[in-house]
Amino acid sequence: MSQPTRPTQRVNVLGIGLSAINLDSALAAISDALANKTKGYICVTGVHGVMESQSDPTLRGILNRAFLNTPDGMPMVWAGKLRGFREMDRVYGPDLMHLVCDWSRQKNYKHFLYGGADGVASELKQRLEEKFPGLKIAGTYTPPFRALNATEEAELIRTVGELKPDILWVGLSTPKQERFMAQYGSKLATTLLFGVGAAFDFHAGRVRQAPRWMQRSGLEWLFRLGCEPKRLWKRYLKNNPVFAWKIFWQLTGLKKYDLP
């Protein structure tokens, strides 16, 4: 998949290049890409994505080839600020989705929703159209909880080809959504793909979001763990301490991570 020139500097977080951006600069880069019809994909990456990539070089490459790799978690922001990027701030998937949907109305851009459990994409479509009157959501697609077979792949490519959305939102989990965007971005008739994960469930009203103060203080993981302990306990209780240890070694210069 042909990628546009990255519009920002990157912060090396354990070998993953996080875009040194905030919501305003992210929107400016997205606006330019859409205006020029420059194809690419956008990852929103926090501790989970960085840690998954430590043992998965393919995922590491996918993240590092993204047009934007946004700092989805506060630890990413703190690492950037410690490296001197004072304007860097959290570009959280759900916030980015609302911002782009709101902004896109004045440009008449079309959207497509891919992902979620049964009913989520249609509920999300309805809620977004209610919240942002005039928003154009051309279609939705709920995939199975496995790789697409040849028939399903052809159906998706045909559907997107007929609708030609400017923006395709992908609501799968990490690393599924990143792999999907890297695999299908060049096959689908769309300009930008956004992997926003839980934003589908949040904005569809299926899952509660953490209070803003917990989001800004780096405690959102604790709120989500309390809401979904069976699904998330391994992710947070294993990944978070290891990430803290590894980032300490990197920031103190005791260990170096290459950034391609």
C-alpha cells in the first residue's frame, strides 16, 4: 500500500514511532491527505499496541508505516513530552472519531463503518448521524470474528467500490484492526482508514467510557479493567508493569530501541 509522506516528527517508544501530534495537528494532516486523495491508514496506539509489537515484528512494521500513529494513551504523551515535544497531546480514538465526523460535514466527505459485534455498526451509524446532522455515512459492514473468506472479501471490496467513501473507520481490536488496514487498504476504494477499536462500542452506547479525569491522568485502564475484568485483566496486569520497566530503561539510556 502506498503511504503518504509523514507530516510530523515521531517519538521512539520502544521502537514504535508515535506521531508527535495533538488533535489539531492530527486534523490538519488528515485534511491535507483527504484533499489530495493520498491513501494511507491511521493507527491509534497506546501501551497495548506497543507491547504487542515487542514480540511481533510484522505488527511493528505496520505501526511504523502508518500515515499517522497517534498517541492514544497518556504514557505515550508523557514519553513525548520528556523527549521535548511540548505540544504533543493525547489523540484518543473516540475523540478523533467525533472530531473528524464533525469536521467532515463541511467538506461533504463520506464515511464507512467496518467492525463491531452484530448491530454495533448500525447503532453507531444512527447515533453519529443524530449527533452530527448532515454527516454522510454511506454504509456499514459487520465482519465475522475470523479472517474474511474469499466470498466475504470480494463482497466487501465490491461494496466499498460502489460507495467510494473517503474515510473508512475500522472498529476491531488491536492488532486485528492494524493488520486489516495494512492488508486491505490498497484493495479498498477509500482514501484513509482509521483503526479506532473500542470507539465503536463507546459511541454506540454499548460500553461506558471512563470519566475525563481518569482519561487525562492515565487511569483509563483501571476503569476499563473494572468494567471488563475477564477480557482485559491479562492485557493490563501483564503489559502495564512490563511497559513501565522497559520505558524506564529506554528513557534513562540503558537500552536503545531502533526506529526504522
